[in-house]
Amino acid sequence: MKKIAIIGGGLAGLVSAVRLSRMNFEVLLFEKRQYPFHKVCGEYLSNEVLDFMNREGLLPTNYDFPQINKFQISALAGQSLTMPLDLGGFGISRFVLDDFLANNARESGAQIIENTSISEVAFIENQFELKSISGEVYHADLVIGAYGKNGVLDKKLERNHLNYEAPFIGVKHHIKTDFPRDLVALHNFEGGYCGIVAIENDQFNLCYLGRREDLKRAGSVEEMEAQVLKVNPFLKSIFENAEFVHEKPVVINAFSFRPKKLIENHILMSGDTAGLITPLCGNGMAMAIHSAKILSDTIAEHASSEQWDRQGLEAAYTARWNATFKRRLWVGRKTQSFFGSKWSSKAALLVMQRSPWLAKKIMKNTHGKPF
């Protein structure tokens, strides 16, 4: 039986673990934390994945997840636009979804090794040797990198995106508030934007992308929110009228949306580790799930012989990933440049208001095609 090691237990890693285990591969998944846990994420899942998730049994059935069919966007001064979402989606927390998928992976036969960070991966004589920070050594025939926006392996692999500034931070709160449960909103502030969407248990996800420099200048997340985010009257109202469920937010520091190489030293990257999509023009959760499907299908197709068709596998995965995501990532990076400042966000909003066709086109790019 061929052994596959998956580094990282987010959506891409967990969906890969479930599917590959069902295909009778021996799967080891390494996760640096212990399930269940919260993580920075918009927690809005596009309906592009719905049929796939239902077919594969990858969604919990004991929750009534909010159905989202409207979108609102606002500029810094409070000008706003609300429009329907043709495809739409639903809200679900990563605390619930990741834990469900981890249990599903175990039931499918995967071995999940929690509280373990892989710090080194060597490719020697067509085999991989993995070393954890605490010194354990593991071996595998194939390795998938699904450790998220950044990780210790990025430095070891000297990945190219590390040569550029990583100017962004991500912050997530769970709140209780009076807000429509069929609406996902994206509110601009200087240097970033904040999303709010309903999730399970009558709660809402409040998650924003900001600048490291603003956090450094303010000295704390709370002070940055007061100085920067609350300039937008929509955000001021949300922050001042919400009940915050957790004492502290979840924060991720220092990341960028620079392009990344899909394969590094024969490690197959998936999800955010392969390419991070901007919140304004894509759904990172859906992209992670879809990339896991593409990768697991491609692995199955190239593993029929005693020896891996590694060259064929890598070429096929690259072609499929680029055909599915390359343009979506490019559009996201370009669209982001029009938002996150007082004047550009106002101008972009005015253009969208005056051109419903363009607004619809932009919204269409935030959702992929069902698969």
C-alpha cells in the first residue's frame, strides 16, 4: 500500500485525507494543533462545492447552516451597494467543519497525528523523509503540503514568495448581533476590508484583512479596530453593538497574496499553500476543497503501478490546477487593488452602482463553477 503524508489539517488536507483513505492509500496527516480549534477564515462557503460535499458526505447534517443569497459592500465613508448572489453559499465555522472532517478522515482509515509540526522534508531515492520539530522521523511515498498561508516549511524550501513583503494580517471574531442571516457583507476600511456572515448557533463570523503596519502603529488589535475599522460607519455600528463570544480574537500575522509554486521538491501543494485567493474575488474555503478533489483524483490516476508516475502526476496536477485556479487568483489580485482605501473603494463602488453588468461580473468571479 502506498503511503501518503499530508502536512496540515485544514480543508485541503482533510478533504484529501478522507478521499485518499477511501481510495485505499495509507494516509498520515500531521496537524500542529488539536481538533477542534478556531482559525482565521471568512467562514462563507460558496455553493460551488455543495453538490460535491453532499455526494462525498463531507458536511455535518446536525446543523441548520444559514443560506446566503445577498451581498453587500461598503466604502469607507459608508456608501454601500447590495445585490443578489446568483450562486450564493452558506455560513459554517471552521471549528465545526474541520472537526467533522477530521473525524470523517479517521473513520475512513487516515491516521491523524495532532500537536505535531513537520519542520523538514527530504526527497531521497524516490522516497520522502519527514522530520518533526520534536525529532520524530516518518517516511512516505508522496507528500502533500496543505499547511496554509505560511509555515515553517516555506523557509526550509526557500519558496519564492518569501522574498517579498508579507504586509497583511487576518483577524477573526465570533459575535452575536442583529444582522440579516441571508446576507454576506464586505466593509472597506483604510488598508483592508472586513466581512460579516452568519454561521451556526445564531452566531456571526466577523473577519477582516488588515495591514501589519496599522497594527504595529496602534499597538493592539482593539486599538487598531478603534482607530482604523470604526471609521466605516457600518463597522462602527457592528463593533459597538455586538456581543463578542470569545474573549480574544484569532489572529494570523504576516502573509501576502503573491503567486506561489505549485510543486516544491516534489511536494504537491494544495489549498492556501498552493495559492492564496483574495477575499474580494474568491472563496478560499471552496478553492481549498476543490484543489483537494483535483489532487486526490490525479494521484489516484497515476498510482496504478508499483512505481509512481511522478513526472506524469506532477504535470497533470499542474495543468488541472492552472486551468481551474490560475485566472481566478489573478483576477483576485487585480480586483483587490481597487479596494481598501478611501478614494479607490468609493470610486469602485460608484462604478459598480452605475454598471450593474460590471457589478454582476465581479460577483460572478467570487464564485467558481459547481463541480
